[in-house]
Amino acid sequence: MSTTDSLDALHEQGFILLPGVLDASAVAVLRQLIDQLQPLHWDYLGLVDDHFKCVFNRDPAWLRYLDPPGLIELAEAALGADCHLIGMTAWRCHPGFIGAELHLDHLAMELPESLLADPAFILPMQILTAHLYLDDIDSALCPTQVIPGSHRAGRRPASGETSWHGRSAEPVLCKAGDALVFRSELWHAGSRNRSATRSRYLLQLHYGRRMVAQKFSPYLAFRFNPEVLAACTPRQRRLLGEHQAAEYD
């Protein structure tokens, strides 16, 4: 599928599954990198999940996953050639994990659904999330669930709401190395890890427009790793925040 087709899917359905963004070798290396992580700042090792923020800053080995081919072109087409990374989080979700209820991540403004239903109106994207799956995701291994088209609701799901226009959340089943990309207005949910023995490995990237703030915790105490910066390509330096001077700089 071309970048243009994927961009159309983000406007029409609110998400797109990109197959084979990472090959088997890259998946294996990334799983090893996650297993080597130790908690820093706001990270944690939990009873049913482990969560590590800003992993791009740990070691130059993470940089190849900052802008994978096929994914970064879509992010730039959707958010502008000057878009940047606003977060990069690694997860391990163990048996017993319970995913988040139906929600959206960011709504820039509430709009009437009648406007969003007009095919002539195209709502610009502000933030994209990419889930890079490092396992084959079946119905037991906590698949992400999405409601196609729900980004056109123009609002957040109400408490207890489980469907939109008669459509309930659908699980996204995929292969290791695939990437689910969705816009921040899409209604989506997590799900349980019903496996008895398997943990789901996931790398989560968030890309934002130039004017969307980067979420590099612990914020005032955050410092870039000099070894990482020295190893960056020009595009990666821009993704980490090295922009040309513009308004408000």
C-alpha cells in the first residue's frame, strides 16, 4: 500500500495497519533491548506490565526504531515534513494484564458530528500513534481494539459507552513486525492478556506536528544522551527537536 493510500485510510477509518515494518531480525533485537531495560524516573516494573519511557535516549541502538521506513513517510505526510517525536515507550504486558477502556488520546477541539460527516471536510491530524508489535497478536494476547471511523465523532466516548454508530471496538490481529498507526481522535481500547504464559512486547511511538509539545519525562530533569545525539541522522535530530527557527522560538 502506498503512503497516499495509507494517508487516505487515516482520514477515512482513523487507522491503518502497516504490515512488515520490522523484519524478524529487527523484532528479535528490539525484544532483547527491552529485556535489558531497567526503570528510570517514571518507569516501572509492575505485577502485570512493565513500562519504560523515552527509550530512544537510552542507547544509540534504539535510533533505528525512531523512523522505520514506511512509517516515517506516513507520519510526515500526515503531520508535515517538520513533525517530531513526542514520545517513545516500551511495554511488556504479562498474563493478567488489563488494557485501558475505550478512549481517545487527544482531541484538539470538539466539533459537530454533522461537520465531520461531510465528505468535503477533512480534519487535519495533530498526533499519530504507532504500535510496533513484537509478537504475533492473536485474540488472547491483548490486541488493541479500534472503532473504525470513530475519529469523526467529534467528542470523547462517554463513561460506559462501548460503541459508535452501532459499531463496537474490533481487535487488530497482526504479525510481529507490523505497525498499527492511528490518529489521536480515534476511539480505541486495550484488552486483557488471556494467555497463560506469553507476554506482549510493544514499542509505542507518538509523532506530533511541530507545534505539539514533546513529552520527554521527567521534563525539567530530562537531558539528551550525548552518545545518542552523536549517532543521529539529520532526520532523527529533527524528530528529537532540532528544528529550524520559526514562530515562538
